[in-house]
Amino acid sequence: METSELISAAFWQSKQCGIMVNTRDAIAVKEARMVDAWARQQPELSGHLLFSTSGSSGGRKWVALSRQALLASASMVNQYLSADANDRWLMALPDFHVGGMGILARCYDTGSELLRLAGKWDPELYRSTADSEGISLSSLVPAQLYDLVDQELHAPQSLRAVMVGGGRLSDRVYEQALKLGWPVMETYGMTETCSQIATATPGSRDLVILPGWQTKISDRHCLSIKGAALLTGYVLCSGDVCEFVDPKQDGWFTTEDVVQCEAGNIRVQGRVDRCVKVLGELVNLSEVESKVEVAAVGGLPAGSLAVVALPDKRKGYKLILCGEQSCDLNGILKVYNVESHPVERLDGVCVLSEIPRSPLGKVRYGLISQLAAEQTK
């Protein structure tokens, strides 16, 4: 659809079920045809949009979001941003991803103007467009912010907030972005919540839970959430058979993210599948990854390293440092292991041609684990 159609009342009030898919993903497109035909026959999916997601550890599923839920999320975010019809948004995210669709919903909610960045991602074009068009609001993923910082591009004066989500933002990139004037607002959310659950303010990294969400902690220390912007359910496919599954319990959706909640703020410690037992002690792989990046003398490009855990008969799990060919993995391992806690020490390295990522830059840890297991046999 044209951008104008996606911010029209006809689209947001439609009762049709729409399939949002990356047309460059041949497997997803093939499955989308089957899902589309099936979903149109399901009354409970009337007025829904279905987003294809494989998460960080694989396993494709279609997340069913009602248009009402997407607009509820848009209202929460607009309220937090104090956004109104005077704002101008620059969209540099695809609409087949909930991050891009969230921008469209926010523009429809407030009547804000929307510009879509033309062609492939280009940091210089993004900056010049934001400047010349007087853009005030935008959303990016960490890899895009990295590109802006890497090219030392200064933020246009008109920009009052650029929300960054969809993955971990390194301290170095965050600090350099602020020095270049980018009003970075880190966000935490997921497809199942129509994008944001919590958002920081410029200059702060404290994630504030948005109004409209109820939160609690599950018995696995994971975040459980309830609100009007939750998914309706999942559409799962096996062969040529589709089924609808609602993962909520009494309206609550339990995430796979280990968090701490305090005084309206949230601290994300990592995914539960990124926490393993080594010699009987719980190790958070995301925290180990952050420490390894600090140990990399001289610094490395953001996202060029990953830490995964492989089963080990003696220790429970062993930690493997994976990185691109340009990284001195053995050198980094030696420096890091000198100061690390015994259960957090690295047991080996795996050299990759590149870190596998989703179209929006999320690290595919499941695939990396498979590659590491094959390389370290």
C-alpha cells in the first residue's frame, strides 16, 4: 500500500485481516499466502494485522494484533511524547515490522504528517531529509543509530526525539550519539505489545513503563504484562495446517524477558533463554557479552561479537565467544578471562563470516549456537 493509505481512516477502521510480510523473505511470503487464505475465514481475526516473527532463537509464528490494539499503543506513545498534529515523523523502518506500523498508527492517532525515507537505508540521506523537512520525531533500530554515529553526523535542530529499540544499544554508541546532538530515547517492547512497553527520556537510560500497562513478575522472574495493546494471539502453521493460539492467562501475557521493576521503571536483564547454569550458578549471557565488549582493547564495531552457551557434561554449559573475522577473538578471550568470574569465563571461540541478523538487525543467537556447535566439535 501507499503510505497515504496506511494512515487513512479506511485502513484503520477496516475489518479485513491483513498480512504484513517482508517480500524479500521467500519462505515467509509463501507461508503468508496460506495464512492469508485461512485467516480471512476466522471471525476472531477480523480487523487484525498479522506480523511474521521468528524471535531471536528461531521458530516462525504470526502475531495477531488488532487495529484497536495498535491504536491503543499509539495513544500511549503519543501521550508520553506529547505528540500532536504539529509534529512531523520520518519513517525509516519497514511497515511489515511493528516498529514501522507503530509510526503509522501514531500519525493516524494525532493527524501528524509522515514522510517515508526513500530507497534503502542511507544515514546521510536520513540526516539531510530530517533537516530539510523539519522532522521532529522518528524511530530507529540500534544499527541505524550506529551508522549515524559512525559517520559523525550531527542531529538536525528540529528533531526533538528519536526512539531507538529492537535490540541492545551499546554504551559507546549511546554516548557518542548524545555528543552529536541526537535526542535518543531508548525503548523496550516487542511485537506482542504493538511496540513499546517502556521508554526513556533524552539523556536518561531509565526505562519508564508507559501509562496503560500493568506489570508483574512471573515465578521465573520474567515480565508479565496486561493492557489494551496486547496481542490477540498467535497463528501457528505446520505443513498446510494453521491454528490460532492465545498465550494469555486471565489477560496477562508473560514474556521471555528477565526484568526488575521498581517505582514505575523497568530494567531488562536479558531473555530467560539467555540465562544458563554454569557449575550450578546462573550466568546471564547478555551481561557477559557486555563485559567482553569492554575487554576488547581499542574497541570494536558494535554488534561484531556474540556470546553463546553450548551444553557441557561437566560444567552444564560452556561459553563460546563468536565474532567476525576482523576480530582478534583469542586475544579478547585472554584479556577478558584474566579478570572474569570463574563461571563467566570463555571456553573457546568461533569465527564467523558475519553475525547472523534479522532484517532489522536483531542477532540470531539460535543460528549462532548451531554454527558454534558445528565449529567446536
